[in-house]
Amino acid sequence: MQQPTEMTTLSQVLEKLRQKGVESEIKLNADKQMASEKLGKTYQPEDLLLFQTFRFEGDSDPGDNSVLYIVEDTQGKISYILDAYGAYSDHEGPEFDDFIKKIPTEDRKDQELFV
């Protein structure tokens, strides 16, 4: 069995997700709805389950601060939500933060997404 390698950058984690077939990003669209263009779906918080979070902090550039949320929808499709945080957040208004706070969570430390 192959040993997992340490992933320390956002690009490393996104590449590992891509290798596992996770290529659907859920974003806040112009209508203030959380949607996946790739899947052609819009979501409510209760349509998703948040099971893993990665936080990245740049060593010298606060603009590198981001959070990657790994979610599963009610049909079992895994997607991700990416957000810069702090002063560099991409979102105006409370819609994004309110949505994220309402997603049910489940701890899956033993899940095999990255094995």
C-alpha cells in the first residue's frame, strides 16, 4: 500500500482531489446562491454535509489565507468550497458565511479520500 504524502499547499490538496475525481467546486453565484456549474445544481445548506476542512496560511502574504471545505451532497457527490478569508475574502455581504455556518458537519478523520 502506498504511503500518504504530506500535503501542505492548497494546490497540492486540489491536485489530490482532482486525482480522486473531485473536480466540482461550489461557489456563490451572481444570484447569491451556492451552486456548482459543473453539476448544474444549486444547494441549500441542508443539501450538503461538511466532512473535512483545510486551512492554509501564507508565510509572508496574508492574501494567501484560504479555507477549503470538502462537502458531500445528498446524492453522495463530493465537491469542494474554496474561500479566501480575512480582508481578502471574495464575498461581500453575509450570504456566504451564513451558508457555511448552516451546513451540517460530520467528522471523518478515518475517511479514505486522501489514501
